[in-house]
Amino acid sequence: MRHSLFAKDATANALICEEGGQAIGYAVYFYNYSTWLGKKGLYLEDLYIAPERRGSGAGKGMLKHMAQLAVVEGCGRFEWSVLDWNEPAIGFYQSIGAKPQDEWIIYRLSGEALHSFAES
């Protein structure tokens, strides 16, 4: 993670959320591209706020900061995924105006399936 986030050729970015000099959360994001919009987009890979600080506005502040980055960078969209069972996160995202994208299905190749396909 150190190299992929902090090296000169890093492909992702990280933000640390602090309160009183203590880290209470982080976000990892990267830029992708939309052929539909003809613009780059900002993709939030991970957002974490310490359980005892959830509800304090830290998560909303992190999302707002990344939304501002997306606007400044000329992104056509800011998006992320959430597990279907994570009701607190889903409620939070909907409360800020985010909409689920039910027309897309995520597919994934990983582990042995990825290697097997690559070698076929």
C-alpha cells in the first residue's frame, strides 16, 4: 500500500481525516474515465471513519472534500460502491443525495480465475 499510494508513480490517492491531531479516518480514491461523458471521474475506493467518530460529520466532510476535488478537476462524476447489506452506509449516502445505480452489475476476475484467464 505504501508504494501504490505514496510513491512518485502512485495510481491512487489517500486522505487522512484528523481530529485534534489524531487520525480518525481515511479515504482512498483514484481517477477513472467515462466514455459516456468524455471526461474523467473520481472513484472512491474506500472510506473509513473510526466507529466512535461515526455520526460526527467526519465522513460527510471527507465526501464533500472529494466532491470539491472532482469539481475542481473537471470530473463528470464522483462514484463509489457499497455492499448491499451495509444499511447505515446506504442511508448515509442517500441522505447526501447519492443515487444507487441499479442498471450496472459489477463483474470481477481475481485470484486463480484472473490468472487462469490471463494464461488461457
